Amino acid sequence: MEFEIDPRSGLPTYLQLVQQVRHALRLGLLQPGDQLPTAKEVVAKLAINPNTVHKAYRELERDGLVGVRSGQGTFVEQSLTGPGFAKLGQLRRKLADWLTEAREAGLDTEEIEALFRSTSRAIEEEVVA
């Protein structure tokens, strides 16, 4: 697994790491038994504080998603896979079509993200209400 940090996201770095692991688990890219990169590897690649990586891994451990094996590293203990890969593929194609349409309409990345977030929140509020 390769982590990436977006300093413009507004999300704390440790939460970006947590989200990326959760996304990889949902998509089936990480499976129980897989090892996460060591804190040392993440720090070397991203030039972030080791405590940031440890905080992210502790949160994932607290959620029961990973476990630390003394002297060996941090390993995935639970999967979050949802819909099957076929369904994910269909959704990804639809999303790619929508993103292409949004770009052709002149929206930039920030506008697309804002539209996605606001629409997602509106849908969640309707479901909860």
C-alpha cells in the first residue's frame, strides 16, 4: 500500500492515512493478513512525523481493523468489503462518465469535489430524516 497526502484537503494527515486504509479495505485491495507499511517506511516516503503514522495505526487498531504483532509490524485483521467487484466496476464506470461530463461542463477539481460532498450530504440527510 502506498499512502499519499493532500495538504489541501483540510483533513489532518493521520485521518488521511486512516481513510486510505479504510478505502483499500472496502475495495478489497487489502485483505486480512496483509501487512501495512511500517511507520519508518511511511515517514521516509511522505516526510511526516512518525507520531502521525502511529496515531493513524492506533485508530485503525482501536476500530479492530488492524493488529500489531510485536517485532513484525501492523497487519490487517478485518475486511470492509462491501458490494462485489462487479458492482464496484459498474459504479466506477458511471462515476468516470459523470466526471468526464463535469470536466466538459468546465468544472475544476475543487468544484467537482464540492458538488460531490454537498450532494452526498444532502442525500444522507434525506435518508436520516
